[in-house]
Amino acid sequence: MAGRLKNRIAIVCGAGSIGPGWGNGKCTAIAFAREGATVLCVDRNRAAAEETASLIAQEGGRTAAQACDVTDEGQVRAMVAACLAAHGRIDILHNNVGIGALGGPVETDLATWQRVMHVNVTSMFLTCKHVLPAMLAQGAGAIVNVSSVSAIRAVRPEVAYTASKGAVNSLTQNIAMQYARQGIRCNAILPGLIDTPMVEKVLDETVGRPGIDAAKRQRRQLSPTGRMGEGWDVANAAVFLASDEARYVNGVLFPVDGGLRNIVAPAPSR
């Protein structure tokens, strides 16, 4: 069904891709545009944001790219102001920025803990903080945050990452309840094992290039479906949650994981 986001103004934070291929944010920005939204592609890496915007423009979509470090309040404020100056409103905010870190509480140093929390949680707090006044003035808006199934199902020791995504879930539900009567919805997507350029980068850093194929095979075997998901699976969920089809969906933690959350977690190795 085309046109589900017709005439909507959408900000997609993390709209670029860290490498070749299709990341969650890149897919979501393009999917929003295909459904009729005007999309501001936001990324810390301007070239990555411009690449996504170029793909949208090639399909005839309306878009612009902007560099913004969403952990920096001044940059977030300026990005939101630029969107309002150009379009007068913000209908959709999609928060896709996040990083990971392996290690339990003993192995994780304080600097890593603080960085993961800053990137994964503070960024979403800041974008919501500065977009919500515009949505309140309009009396409507949809916020979609990207969390992780790791927030509700421990797969491996990654205490900073899982704790940060648990915080994203709580942030989402708190915003949803506070602003429901003002016509603003806030939901979170919890991706499972998704095959993206970010996963490729993490695997390269952790197991090395020669071990990536084996690691991906293991990830596929972990999924009840026998395969990993794609960025488009996350994007399709985001389109639904941002659209009027989800007008009575609020404060939901929406797993996109092929059923992974239902599998009993293996005992962690010592």
C-alpha cells in the first residue's frame, strides 16, 4: 500500500550506512520516502546521509541530508530548527543511532559504559526533547525508537549495550504515556539478528575477516527461522508504527526477531 506517509515530514537519525549495503536507518529513510514522506536524512557522517538522500532523490522522493552528532545538544537543536524552518512541522522522528560493546560488568571499563549510554540513550533523549515541542504545537506526531531484542533476552555478555537498550525501552514507554493525550505516539522496534553493515563491522573487529562467514552462519542457526533479518524488515515495521495504521499503537516494544526472544538463552561461557 503506497502513500501511507503522504505529506508527512520525517527525521531519520542514523540514516546513513557505516559501509556498503543496507543498514536499518538507510532502509527506513528510503521506505518512508517511498510511502510519501519528505525525509530529512540525518547522520554524523555527512557523506553517508547524502548517499541515502541521493538514493531517495533518484526515485523521485523529497529529501535533504544533514550532518548532526545527535549526542551533541547544540547540533540536535540546530538540526530540528533547520527542519522546522524548511517545512514548518515534524510528523515523524525515527531514532536509529546506536553502538555495541561486548563484555560483562567486570570486563567493561567505565569509559565504554559511559560512551554506550551516551550514544544509545542520551541521543534519543535529546532528539525527543527538541522534537516534542513541535509535535505538541501540531497536536500530533509519531516517534519510533530502535532498541534491541537484547534488552529483553540476554544472548551474550554485553552489559553496557543491553542496559542501554533497556533504558531505550523505558524512555519510549515513559514518553508514550506522558504525551498520549496530546496525539503523540512513541513506540520502539526491537530487532533481533539483522544482517547489516554495522554487524559486518562488529564481526570484523571481534572475530576478524576470516571468521565472519562462520560467525554469520552461527547467527543464522540461532534464529528460529534459520536466517537473519534484513534492514528492510526493520524499515517495514517502522513504516507501520509511523503510519495511521498504528494510530492506536502506543508504548509498544515491537520485536522484529523471527521469534528469537522465545528461545531459551544458552548458559554464558566462563
